Amino acid sequence: MKYINYVLNVDKVSIEKYYKFLDSHFQEKAKKISTVTKYLDLGVKIIRLQIACENFIPKLKQYFSCSLKDDVNSYDETLYIWKDEVSSFINEQYESKHVMIAYQSQRLIKIDPENKIINAENPKEKKYYFIAEDFSYETLSKQGHLFVRLISQIVRSEHSALVHSAAVGIDNKGVLICAIGGSGKTTLAVSCLLDGFQYVADDYLVLSKNNDDLCASPIYSMIALTPHIFKQMPNLKTEFICDNYNNTKYLLNTSYYDDKLARKLPVKAIVFPNIKDIKEPTIEKTDRNRAITQMVYSTASQMGNDDDKTYMKLLISLIKDLNFYQINLSSNLSKNVQILKQFIKEL
């Protein structure tokens, strides 16, 4: 079956009715399965997780061990997670469509009948929902990083956003490494981790601004590497989670390094990796406008917000005062790391 995207615009009464429907389904599920409570500390916000799904906690720990907490003093938002029949949440006429239910131009509920997953947001009540029929690694990997779009909405504020980027540093001076897939971003970031750099993430992180200080905070304890690159890193201490859904990368748990993560790394510059057929890597300044466009578009498209001008303006406001560079990567991982180390020290 071929699935198409469909936006269903509704009024206030209809969206509130749908939220009540979601709440009642979770309450019914919680009567049958003991609810487990955990928390995600994302640097700028703490999410309470209400989980009514058997055998999900081990998977949760593999994705989020660096930010997962058993207890906190307070929390900001709640994410409800449970296993359910997705077809019961959608009319038959929409079963062949990826439905996005929108209220006042906000796409608050996303129903994916192909993978049988629902992501829903109720920002007014600070409540979010994740429902799936199948919590296998294969199905979850089709969504990319677990909960990534919901987390993006939760941490979004005037001074913070989730961004598609890696981040590493030396002596509490960090750089963002921004690129589309296949540009060497993760390989460079993980190589830096193995060389003793301060490390935040290889793919997604929370960027927050406090006065003039821009900082990167971790979310996930996982990386995705191609088998070819993984074999070049025999000293990397990871636990295999699964192949991604199209079998092009290994998803690997990096909890061994959780204690070494930089929780709030000051960011001083952005570098854009570019793989070249060269023996010696180089770093050079790059066009500012093109760099901003690339970084913003990469993040917005990954989050499904590439038509959200307000979101794009937020991303630009966070990074506009940084300097932008291109790192031309050689095939020698060690040389790439050493030139970046020297570059950061001189910032």
C-alpha cells in the first residue's frame, strides 16, 4: 500500500476531545499493566515518563542512559508511552494516509499507519504521547532516534532547541559538527571521543543560550556507525543495539562513556565536515550564509519542520553569532582529529 501525507485541520473542541481520548486509553492500559515512572534530564527541561509497556525499560536505558533518572525533585512535562492498536485511533477513511491533525496551524498529532506509531503533543497541558503497536528495535529505528520529534517540541523555547549536530571540545571550548548524513560527522565526533575530547553527542543535542553563553547538552547514549567505520575503531567500547531499519548502520549503546560526557559544553564555533581525496586535512573559513542555511535546513528537515519559519528563525538566532568553518577530511582518522584538536585550542 502506498501511503500519502494528509493534514486534517480541526477546531478547539475536536482537538480537546482527541486529547481526552488519548488520556482515557492510557488510563485503561495503566489498569492492566503496572505503570513505571522514569525521568529524562535534557539540560533545559526534565521530562517525566509514564510507561505502560512491558519489557520497554531495557530499551529505554540503551537509548537514554546518560539522561535517564529514577527520581528528581521536579519535572516540566510528561510523556505517556504505551502499546496499543493504532487503528483504534483513526477513522477507516484515513488508514492509507500519514495523518497530521492540526489546530491553529500547529501539527499536534501525527499518525503513522504504515509503522503503526502515533506521536501527539498537548503543549497547553504539558503532556505528550507516544503509542506504538510494536516496540521492537526494527520498528523504533524507523522513527530515527527514539522520541526525537517529541523531544524537539518539548525543549523548544525562546532560548533553546534540539539541533541535528555533533559536539566535541577541548578545555571547555566546544564546536558543533554539522552535516547531512554521510558527510563524516559521526566518524569525526566518535574519533574525537576516543582521543579524549570532551564529548556531547554525535547526532542530536540540545542547544541553549544563557545571556551570551551558548551551550550543548546530551540527550542520547547511542551512536550510529557504518560497519566499515566501526571496524576501524577497535578500541570503541559499545554495546550493539541493532541494525538500523535498512541495514546500513549499527546502532550502538555508548553508556561506557556516560561519566565522561560534557553536560553543558560552551560552544565557540561550527565546523562542517567535507570528505575529500587529500592526504592532509585542512580547516578554512566558509561562507556564513551558506553554512547557516545548511545547518538550519538539516535540523528542520529531520524534525519535519522545514516549513516552520518560526522554528527556523529560532535556530538562526542561536547560532548567528558563531564563526563558521569547513574541515576538509582526509582518509586518516587520526590526522583529522589532531587538526581539529589544534583548531579548538586556538579558538
